[in-house]
Amino acid sequence: MKFFAAAALFATSAMAAVCPDGGLFSNPLCCSSILLEAVGLDCTTPTAPVVTAGLFQANCASIGKQPACCVAPLAGQGILCNNPAGTH
């Protein structure tokens, strides 16, 4: 049982590292482009859970987009976006 608790704790911290949960940039989105490192264009939510930065990047790339952590999605745009930790 202790193993599962440790694994769950590790998985939770891995998810939190991609887009800070409860922080300002807490919305993971896949965007066609990010203008001026602030506005994400043509953004959608990832089609798979955001578990690691690599999986987030691969998921967005599979639909021709790039990962972004945004303050809020609004009408297909990401407002105040930045690059997730661990992606390029």
C-alpha cells in the first residue's frame, strides 16, 4: 500500500510541474502559435491527460500544435500563455 501512495504522490508532483495547479498559468492548452509569448492562437485542450512535459508536447504535436500553459482560454485563444516547464 505504501508503494501506491508513493507512486500517486510522484504522479501528482509530475503533473504539477508541467502547468502549475492553482497558479496563474494553470490551464494546459495546445495552440497553433503563441504571439509575443503572451497570446495563444487557435488553442484546444489536450486530448490526453497532461502527465509529463514530454507527453504534453507529443500530444499537442500530434495535432500540429505546441503546448502552452495559459491563464485562461477564451473563444479558442489562450490569454497570457507561456511555455510549459520541460518543453522546447
